[in-house]
Amino acid sequence: MTSQVVRIAADLPDGFADLAGAARAEGYNFLDRLDARWKNAAYDGDRDASVFAVFGEDRPIAIGAQTHDEYDPSPDHRRLRHFYVHPDFRRNGVGRTLAGALIQEAFQLAPHLHLRATHDLSRAFWDAMGFERVDRPDRSHRISRSSGD
């Protein structure tokens, strides 16, 4: 399958509702929060926030965002959020591709990146991506850009 990472600039993509429905079916409502925040222009105040989607089979199959970290508002910190890969497209590199795009974008803005993974499989994914686990209520993982970058 050929896939393409696209930065979302205007409206959330056609097919987003289906992706959010798949997330809801798994008990995740964070794509509904992304939709609400997008419609309410919640990220407009963060000019560096970005949303990326991976498209495959002419529809979005994964989505995620990087924003300021409202739990740690230092300009040295960014946060990954709303990260979801449709179950039919897991374990074939789609998640790594999306995570790579988000991490690269975030590291252009700040040296520290946080996220909160709430499921064992997602925690294992972020471990494999090189993130370090932390025991805080507002985040489960962190990673820092190496000083040579």
C-alpha cells in the first residue's frame, strides 16, 4: 500500500469522521476533541501547532498533532496529541511514519517533547520510538532532541 503524509492546513480531511468513528469504537474519544478544538480554532493561538494525516486508499488512515504543552508552558516543550492509526493499518509502518513527521516538526520548535499514552500498546509503541517513560499524571513519555541536532 502506498501512503502519503500530508500537513492539514484548512479543514480536517474528508474521511476524518470515519477515522474518528473507528477511534470511538475502540473507546478513544480524543479525535472528537481534535475535531472540537479544530472547529473552535483552539490551536490558532499556537502558530506553530500542526496536524498531519497519513492518507492511504484515498482516505485518512492516521492522524496526529503537535502543539504547545499546556501542562508545561515553557517554550522549550512541545506535545504530541490526538495520535491515532486506524486498526486496519497498524503494524505496517504508518504509525512510525506519522510519528516521524510530528517529531521532526516539533524538534524544529523545541528540544523537549512530551505525550500521554493511555494504553499498553500505545505505550509500547512510544517506547519503541525512543521515548522515555515518565511517571506524571500529565504525561507518560518524553524525548529530548540530542544536542548535536
